[in-house]
Amino acid sequence: MLGKKFIAKHKPGALLVLYVFVCFVCITFTSTTFVLKPRQLGLSFFSLFQGGISSIGSFIAETFDSVRVLGELRGEYEAALERLRRYEQIEKDILILKDENRRLSEVLSFSRAAAYENIPAKIIGKDPQNFHATIVVNRGSLSGVSKDMTVVGIQGGHQGLVGKVLSVGLNSALVQPLYDPNAFVAARLLSSRYEGLVNGSGEETIKMRYVKRYARSEIRFGDTVITSGLGTSLFPEGIEIGTVKTISARTYDTSLELDIEPIIDFSRLEYVYILKAGNDNSGALAPGGGL
């Protein structure tokens, strides 16, 4: 109310001020220092709008390009993982082949250095749950194998007695291992030279019996037991059988009983050698060395 009364009272002065302001604005816009053109104003407005649209378009394009690159990188990553898995499998296969070649080299080296003619054979059948069960090998009568031939193996550079041939087919043979309770081997302690009889127990150890009682003071744990080759023994002299694990004797017994840990781990046995020595024990096998 006060504003309206003031304008009505001073109307001529207000009109004069308004007129002066309008003149000043017109003079400013028509001066040479500043000329406002509608076309330039429109171009400026549309340039600003176009710049915004261009920025948004660039952002969207860069986003889609980033997604595409990420997809390509993911594909390359999965392909690299697949190649890595293949390389790992190839490396495993190479290690397996190297280990197989090492074992085959041992077979060939042993076979060539043997004092007896021998027939290398591969185990093709055995029962891992039954240590005294027979072992099947892939050599038979066509390869010169016959009943009662001695069978030896080699592991970790050590040769050891496996058993004897029980029966023969044309292309395979059954081997009676040391673990069989019906397997008997004339044996001798390598260091003290005391003799006894080794046979299987049906378990993971074998027994050496009939060792003289007074030999107790000269027998040590870990002593090596070898075949003696005495009498009508089927086994040549000097083949390692195992090492002394325990020594026991009852008060009324006149002999010792030794638990023997076999040199050969039958659960890992893959190759054997069948000796064609027959009952001729004239040759000797050096324990720990080649036949």
C-alpha cells in the first residue's frame, strides 16, 4: 500500500527515472563496444546444448567400449587359464614319462649287468589287499620262463628277492611272493654269517627262524639278510631279502626268531626279473650290486 501511494505521489519523477534507464540500456546495446546479435545468441545456446550432447555421447561410447574391452579381457583370461591347465597336465605327463623312463632304465641296466641270463617282466596282476597272494607277470613259456625260477626286483637302486615262479602259461606266469607262508628260502645274515630259514607270515613282514641262540649278541637291528644258496635251495646265493626288524626268543627255545623287513616294497613293485639260473648256484650275487 505504501509503495503504490509513493508511486502515485511521485509519478512524474518515477517516469523520468524509468525513461533515463531505458535510454541508458539502448545506448549500451547500440554502442560499438558491445553489439548483441540474436543469431549469435542462438548459436551460443545451441553450441552449449550440442557440447552437452556430445559429452553424453562420448561417455556412453566410452562405456560401451570399456564393456567390450572387459569382455575381450575376460575371454583372454579364460583362454589363458585353459592353456595353463593344459601346460600343467603336459608337465605332469612329462614327469610321469620321466619316472617311467627312469624305472625302465633301471630294468635295462640291471638286465644287462646281471651275471645270470634273465627275463625282464612286468607285473600285470596282484591283489593289494592280500600280500601273500600270487603275482601275475606278462612272461611265460614262450619267453623261456619255467617253474621254480627265481624272481627278483629292484627299487631305489637295491635289488631284492621277490619270490619264485609257481606255474607257467604261454604268455604269463604266477609268482609266489615271499609273503606267502608256504614260501621257504635258505638265508644268511650278511654281517655275522649266521644261517636260518626265511618264510612268509602272510603279513607285511617275513620271519627268519632256526638262527642259533648264541648268535644273539652279534645280531643288530637293520642287519641285512641274503639268500645262502645252500643245499637244494632254488635261489642263487647273495640275493638280498630284507633287514632285521625285531629279534625274539622264548626261554625254552634253542634258536632265535627274527622279523625281517623285505627290501622290496611289494605295494610299489611294477617290474621283475626272472633268473634263468635254475638250480645252478655256482654264481654269486653281490648284495646291493648287480647280478
